[in-house]
Amino acid sequence: MLGFPCLRRVDVLRTVQLGQRRWITASARRLAETADGPAVTQTNKAEATMKRFWKDVDVAERDGGYVVTLDRRALKTPSGNTLLLPRNKFAVASLIAAEWESQSTVLKPHALPITSLASRAIDAFTNATERAQVQKGLLDYLHTDTICFHQDEPHQLVTLQKQHWDPLLDWARKTYGVDVRKAESLFSSTQPPETADKLAKALDELDQWELASFERATHVTKSFLIALALVKRCLNVEQAANAAHVEVNSQIQRWGEVEDTHDVDYHDVRRQLGSAACLLMRV
């Protein structure tokens, strides 16, 4: 694994628990509905009142998998699908239940990062056409990948690039047999067609849960390769966050931290990457 430790479940759980206390941007709306009836009553109530309307949260077996229930009614996705998790994702179901149980009197949809991510996997990535469109958009990040834009100064930045980016580039080259090129300028970042084709096939091999995690990680880090390494468990959450923040960390080393900006971003990135890592769990 080229020096990258495997993803540690405890680290992931701690990351998510910490992140849920800070700024959170993901939204999971229209999620609590009756299991069999029209997808609206409790959802509309939640959106209209923004208050907790349920008493009991549980995880139940259903249709060969697991659902999270609010007062015995299964959660549904924004598209009205039952939020059904496979049998190898009981831990994910438990984390989703914990998100809903932790809601206080006032409903905080932004504090449901794993719920929203699981909903995305179900609503978007069981449809072949939509999945193909999403993958095409994600592949575009390869040609503007953060870790391919190296600078030769200042020295703090150069050191961080070598520490966090060079091992990732080597990992991608060896693992997928591709030629990943460093950009010589802002206008020369396009990767060879053969590289794009091989990495597109890597996306084809991801299941719906992995792809949802990959999508979120890509958007958060602005890096195709950081996201891929996270999904393939060759980076843990902290390593992925540090790789994504090489330039920011270089600035902090030179000029110091900006309160209520750098610290907020620090926790938000780890919260989002933590939720992506949690969805990968198979327990």
C-alpha cells in the first residue's frame, strides 16, 4: 500500500462524531415517511416545523437487509425509495440510526451526513443512465486534479507536496498502470486518453455505495485521485484531508490560522470525508 495504512474503523467513527458538532453542509431532506403509503406526511411535517416528530429510532431487518425506522416507519430517500441497506452494512444502518437519535427538539437536517449519502447511493446509482452521467462528470476532475498542480516555491509548499502528493501519484501509476502527469501550467493539465480510459474503468468497478462515497470525496477534495485512494482504503480520512489541504496548510505555516475560517473548514472536510469512509464499511 506504499506506506498508507488501511482505513481504521475507530478513526472514522471518531471523525464523524467530531464533525457532527461543527459546521455541516450536507442536506438530507424528505427522509422520514411511511413505509408503504405516499411519501409525504411525516416528511412535510419535518420540513414545515423543523422539530423532532418521532420518539423511537431503531434498526430493523427487512427484505434481506436493514432499514432504519422512526416510530416503526422506515426512512425513505428524497425520491421515495425505502432506505434499504444490504446485510453487510449493519454498521452503516446503526450510524444512520444514531444520526436520527441524536437530533434534539429542533430538527437539524445538516447533521445527517451518512443518511444523505446512503440516499444518494440508492436514488442515483441504481439507475444506469444517471450513474453514467455522474461518472462522466467525476472523470473531469482527473484533468484538473489538485495533486497534479505542483509549484516550486515556497519551500513549505514544496515539502508538503512531496509528502502528501508524490506518494499518491506513485500509487495511482503502479496500481492502475497509468501515466499521471504533473501539470506544467494551469493550461496543460489534461491527462492522456489512455489514463482517462483506465481510470474510467476503475469507476465502473465501484458498487453504488463506493461510488456515492467517491463522489462526495471528489467534490470535497477537488481531487479524483485522493477520492479514489480513500475509497480503495489506501488513505484514511486524516491522510485524505491533509492531502486535500496541502496549499491551505502551507499558508497556515507561513501566516498563521484565521479563526472561524481555517478551523471550521478543518472540521467540515473531515466530517464529510468521514461520512464517505463510513459508508464503505462492510460489517
